[in-house]
Amino acid sequence: MKKIVICNIPMRKNVDSMVFASNDQSLPVSDRSFRYPINSFLSETAGSSDELKVILLIKKDGNSFYKKNTEDYKQEMKYICEKTGAKSKIVLIDTDFAQEKEIHEKLLGRLVNQIDTDAHVMVDITYGPKDLPIVIFSALGFAERFLRCEVDNIVYGKAVFEDNKVVESTICDMIPLYALSSVTNTIKCDDPERARKMLESLLSL
């Protein structure tokens, strides 16, 4: 199966490897430690028939920590392919760490161009600056509407810290959050109060 994996690469130094817990039966995870939650999930769910196109989103901030973090991701993906028999291709998309409109537009365009038609898409939004999930959600909306793609998972690694050290890490699926934007986009109404009632009805389904 053709699958797209989108993952944000952190800019910070020393990204710890950890064992992720899961409270969701639809998100099985490995008992092996990983730096990226999506890879803990993929190590348990990828199969020999899967062709993984991995899109790594890199923000360049003047430091070079992202280089090691990118290599760490590649090593985890190598392990997954050896374990499951899946095949992978890694694509790097780098943009400057800046908030200009042109930077966001460039990233959105390059990301959409790498999403294949009729693919299943999964995303890891654990790391990276706050603008990345917004751009990614825009790309996913485009892919669903125009590229006949299905968004299967949007994962996030929730961490609990004590004395600046991670003592607990859990993988969460953010699909419900992504779905909220889809719900509001389905409402077509010119009357504010009626629109509020329509949203309330949709959220109660």
C-alpha cells in the first residue's frame, strides 16, 4: 500500500529516545524506545507490502542540530524496514525558521507536491515550531479534497516532565482535532445564530 508519512524534525539538541505508551487500541506501539512517536507506531503496523514515502519537514534556524535529528530519524526508519519488510523513500523539505507569509506558502506548495494521489497519509506533529501543524493541516485538507487521499493518523507524543526530564510519554491521535476544521468548513450559512446552532448540532453527532 502506498503510504505518506509526514514528520516534523526538531531543531533542538538532544532529542531523547523513549518508550511510548498508548491508551488507544487503534495506536499499537513498540516496547522499544524511539525518538519519534510515529516510528513506534509504524514498527508495529507497517507491512511488507507497504511503500512508505517519508516527508521530513526541516526548519533551519542557524544551528545544525536538525542534521543529527534527521539522521536519527533515518536510522529508526531503517530499523522499521528491516523489521517489517516495508520499503521507504525519504524526502527532505527544508525552509527557513521564519514567519513570513512567503515561507509558509513555499512550504505548503512543496509539501502538496510531494503527496501522491490516492495515498494514505499519516503525520507526526510532536516536534517543530507552532506554524508547522497549521501548514500541515492545510496540506491535508487539499490532499483529501483534490488528491483522493485518506488521512489515517495524526500522532503527537505527549510527555510528562519532572526536573526537566521525561518521566512518562504517551502517543495520542490528533485526528479529532483535525476533524474540527472539517466540521466548520461544511457549514454554509449567512446567519450567525443559525450557524452557531448548526455547529452545535454537528458537534453533538
